[in-house]
Amino acid sequence: MLFSPLKPMIVSMGMEAFDDDRFIFEPKWDGFRILLHKQGNRVEAYTRNGNVVTSKFPELREAITSIKAPAAILDCEGVCLRGGRTVFDDFSYRCRLSDPKKISAAAQTHPATFIVFDVLLTTGEHLNEPLLTRKMRLNEIVASTDFLALTAYIKGQGKALHAWTIEQDMEGIVAKRQDSNYILDVVSKDWIKIKNFKYIDTIILGYRTEPQFGLVVGLHFRTVRYKPVGIVEFGFSSHEKKAFIEIAKQLHTTKEKKTQWIEPKLCCRIQYLERTDRHQLRTTVFKGFLFDKKAEDCYWIY
């Protein structure tokens, strides 16, 4: 297993937080899934798709000193923290870099932390051990630092942790059965993610019909008005699509590539997961038209 690409165990999607003494609950960190392989003084970082990204993270030279086992494979989330919360864009930026000088500079301006939540191997494989046994092993072999840190978890109280992650503006929680084994390359019902979605009222600036139907939505900001912030492709009924296209025909302005722009008079409510640094809304879902809402009132709430 060591220094070979592995496909990690994948969480399934849940809808609501719950309490259950058969589960532990962890905060969901917003970054990239990383498997760290260590033997002696050698360490390699693999993405969930098997790409080696070790050279992109000089921090790993420090992180390896936190792993007390001679050999280990640790399941982590690679993140960048800003103001105490993870910023997906920052870690994505780190992964795109290839120039050694830029990588070295980014390690100072956008330092990475690897949040450890599972162990697959030390002196032997641990895949068939219960999760809580693997958690105890982690406590024995990992000394948390700024570069490598164990995730916190709580037993049974998913609703309380969920409420706390909302207060902290985090992505959500993950529920895991205490007796679950680690099964490579499966979407497991023993691990369940519950995301903290948000809602906002947006202006419909245009729409697309190819390759599938989608609304181009926008918002007002302090320094710019009618700024596009995303394309919403999910959550529509066939009736809603048909009704919108009939109304939108009366508001057509220009057409550019696949987008038909319209007069910014219609509004809709969407569900989203996060806003990127470039003000784009991630993981958007249509929740309904707002025919009584004025476009002038759709702005980003700072």
C-alpha cells in the first residue's frame, strides 16, 4: 500500500443533522482530500485521484516530524485557514502552482494544514479495525502542529456540532459509525456528510438552454451592480422552465455564445454552499421565482 495511489473511502450525502450514539460527528473541512504516505524520512501526498502533489507543499517537511510511527498512511483534508476558517480557493490555488519560487512564496502567504481523520496503515493495515480503534491509534502517533492536526469529533451529538459549524461558517459535519471499517474506493453509507447550505435572493441576468437549462444569476455589490455570480442548473421543474422561457422572451436583449441576456427585472431565490473569493456561488440549487421582489433589492449581505 505504501507509496501507491489509493482511492479513499467516500462519504455519502445526508440531508439533516441527527443525534445517534452509534455515530461520531466531525466538522467537515473544505479543502482537498489528501492521503499522506510516510516511511522514515520520506513523505508523499496523493490526491483522491492518485496524483502526487508532494512538491507543492514544502510544509510537509515539517509535518512529517509530527508523525511518530515509522510508517503510516493517513487520510486527511488539505486546507488553508484564513481567520480561523477554511478557504477552498486558497488550497485550490496551492494545488495549481508548479513554479518552485511561487510555491515557496505561497507556503508563507497561504500556508497549508493537513487535518487528519483516519489511519489506514502503520506497522500493519488497519482497514478492518473499527473506526474508534483507528481513532485511538491516531492519538498515539500524531502530535498536532500548525501543519498537521487531528480533527476533533464528538460522540452522539450531531445536532449540537451542526449548530456550532453554522455559527463558525463552516461547510458542515460528517457522521461516521463508530464500528465502521475503512473500505477503499466505495461511497459508504457508514459515513454521511451533512452540508450547511445558505440561501440568497438573486437577479436573473440571462439563461442558457444548452447543454442544459440554467439561469445566469447576479447580485449588487458595493462597487459593482448586476455582477454575475453563478449559473443555476438544478432544482427546476419542467413547468418552471417552460413558464420562465415564455416570460423571458419579452425581456430579451443580446445573445452571447450560449447565453441569452435579458432585462434584469426578474428575481429568484437560490440555495448555495459557499461564495468564492471571486464572488462566485458554489453548488447552487434553484428554490423558486420571486415575482414580488425588486432587482434593486438583491445585493450581497456583507
